[in-house]
Amino acid sequence: MKPTSLDKSKIRFLLLEGVHQSAVNALHQAGYTNIEYLKTSLPEDELVEKIRDVHFIGIRSRTQLTARVFDAASRLQAVGCFCIGTNQVDLTAALIKGVPVFNAPYSNTRSVAELVIGQIILLLRGIPEKNAQAHRGVWQKVATGSFETRGKKLGVVGYGNIGSQLSVLAESMGMKVYLYDIITKLPLGNAVQVGSLKELMQTCDIISLHVPETAQTANMIGAEQISWMKNGSILINASRGTVIDIDALAAALESGQLAGAAIDVFPVEPRSNDEEFISPLRQYDNCILTPHIGGSTMEAQENIGLEVAEKLTRYSDNGSTQTSVNFPEVALPSHPDMHRLLHIHENVPGVLSQINQVFSAAGINIRSQYLQTNDKIGYVVMDIDKEHSEIAMDKLTGVPGTIRCRVLW
Ligand SMILES: NC(=O)c1ccc[n+]([C@@H]2O[C@H](COP(=O)([O-])OP(=O)(O)OC[C@H]3O[C@@H](n4cnc5c(N)ncnc54)[C@H](O)[C@@H]3O)[C@@H](O)[C@H]2O)c1
Ligand SMILES: O=C(O)[C@H](O)COP(=O)(O)O
């Protein structure tokens, strides 16, 4: 029989942005050894060249996977985002090419929440300026402008996995938590959901942003929104750099309206540690600037490496798309002694019935069949007897509307 299930040694992984070694180890353990590992992201032109021979790509938040990259990625089976955000990937372009995208939605949430707690304490005490002054030999032993967290009002914008954990940690230190979200949320502890961003920003002493990058969150916090904030309040952003208008923030720090800020993410970030970081915020000692390290702890990175590598190998070995962020989700059992056909097609009427017709005409018995669709594509998985797999693949590739299909055993 002609072999159609690709030998694991021929399945190429490209891992970018220095994903944790745990990912490489997990891939090795699953039998995948053909791995190219780079510490940086790649610009689009280089990516377009490199991705032609790649079956799986692993990235973090920096690598932009555009429609042009997907057009060149004729062998690509799946994308692993070794992070939470997937805004750097054109999810629709991936979908229509039949490429599922996976991420690690929880693994670094605690790390971000802890960082924000640290930033709140430091900013309420004026530590960033005092630290900078002490480094220059200036001794500023004063209590003026220094506050405890106890009793302060924290406003969380985006009460998802990170915002809600932050809320619990903040309450344990005696803070009063308010939240604003586009969805009605079940608040944890005593947190209170408010009806508008304006109400939140007018009420709270500290505002922390935890929304994803979307069309709605682009420049969500500009000069007008900052003007709603109390004098002497604090703004924290560890979500995405596009959410705050940086010039408006710089103006509020310059005028003293804000007592301080902590910014981990920026509209433009250096592509590697060798590039200079440019920002108008560099001149403000009361603005904690961190190089997008909210989720960069050893614990988080190790867990993310394992989690995303496992999602990629499960899709490669078994076809399961559970937890994909862009693809119809199919959870599949193992398929001992059978061959599994994976067929991704345009979601137009009649594809499934054509598949069933060609199989029935060829006398191929479908042992199990799983189907999930979304508005653009359908994903059908069929387990069949081994001896029929070659002819079945021939028939399947001829079904109109087929985007891609492969066989697993
Ligand atoms: N700095 C870092 O290193 C780092 C690490 C992890 C995540 N992040 C960023 O943080 C973001 C949030 O992470 P998460 O795990 O909490 O995500 P999540 O999806 O669990 O929560 C996001 C919340 O924001 C809400 N939301 C969406 N649009 C909104 C809007 N316009 N107004 C108000 N609320 C809105 C959603 O309803 C949801 O409750 C991620 O998308 C990622 O971009 C950054
Ligand atoms: O989306 C995320 O999880 C964070 O922004 C972290 O991204 P990173 O892996 O590039 O640090």
C-alpha cells in the first residue's frame, strides 16, 4: 500500500521567539525530531520563505502570521501560539486554508496578575521615582504621596482569566474591586461590575487593563478616557500596546494628573533583545516600563511549552482540534487498527453527502464519523478499515469544496 501518513521524522516544526525548552522536549517525546528552533521572531519576507516547508509553526506574541504568510504555507498543518493572545495571527486566513490555531489560554495568567499586584504596591508608594533618585544619590525619606493598598479602589477593565485573578489577589490585600466588561460577569469575592468604562474610571484609584486586542479595544484609553480618571490615580496596562494612546498617557504623566503608570506592552515593540526600545514614556521615572514580560516567568513558560506542544502533537497524531481558537472543535478518541481520514472543506451545502456517496459507491464502510462546522469550513473525520485508505484518499481529494485532507494511522 502507498504510504500516505507522513513519517514523523519528515514532519517539520519551526519554533520561534525562544519558546521554552519544555516544548522541544515534549515534541521529542512524542517522536517529532525535525525541529528548527530560533530565539527571535522573523519578519514577513523571511517567514514567507521559511514557512513553505513547515508543517507546524510555534510563535509567541511578536510574530505576525499574515494572510501572505498563510498563502505561502502550503504544507502548514497547525499554528501553536505559545502565549494567550492570538491577535498576531490572521485567524480567518488560517481558517480558510484549513489551519487550526492553538494557544495556552491560562498558563501565564497568574504571572500577569502577580506582576500587576507588585506594580500597584510600588506605584502607590512612589517607589519607581524613589528608586531612580536613590540610584542618583538622592535621599527622599518622605511619606507624602505614599499610600497603602488597603481600602484603595481597583478598577479592572476586562474581567477574564487575568482580570478576575487580579481581583481576588487585590481583595485579599483589602482593596475594593470594581470591574468593567462588555459581558455580564459573575464577580468573584466582593467585586462589583459597573455599567460603563466612564463610571469605572471616575470611581477608581487604580485602573488595570486586561482586554484582548480587538477593533473595539484599539485606542480604547485615549485623552478623553484618561481625563475621566481621578487626579493622582494610576494606570496599568499589561494587555496589548494598542489599547492605550501612549501620547495621551505621556501628557497625563507630564501634567501630573496621573501619579504613575506601569506599562508592559507597547504599540511597537522591539523584535529582539538587541533592538533599542523607543518610547515617549522613557523620560518618566513614575512610569514603570517592562519589556512585555507579564507572562514571562519560568513556571508560566514551562507550562505553556508543554500545553501547546501537546495540542500540536494531538492534532498531528489524532486529528483532535479541541480548544482551537479558530477551528471547528472535534474531540476524538484513539483509532487503533483503523485509518483515520481528516477532511477539511468549504462549508457549502452537500459536501458531506457527496463524501458519503463516493464512499458508498466505492464500498468503503465508515466505522465512525465526526463532523463539526463553523460559518466558513467543515471538518469531518472518518475512521475506516486500513485496506480502503488509499482509494478513500483518492476519492476524498476529488470532492468539490475540499480544502485539504490527510490520513493518520
Ligand atoms: N503582558 C503579557 O505578557 C500578557 C500575558 C498574557 C495575556 N496578555 C494579554 O491580556 C489579555 C487578556 O488576557 P485574559 O487571559 O484575561 O483574556 P480573557 O479572554 O480571559 O479575558 C478578556 C476579557 O476582556 C473582555 N473584553 C473584551 N473586549 C472588551 C471591551 N471592549 N471592553 C471591556 N471588556 C472587554 C472579555 O469579555 C473578557 O472578559 C490577552 O488577550 C493578552 O492580549 C498579556
Ligand atoms: O499573549 C500573551 O500570552 C502575552 O502577551 C505574552 O506573550 P509572549 O509569550 O510574547 O511573552
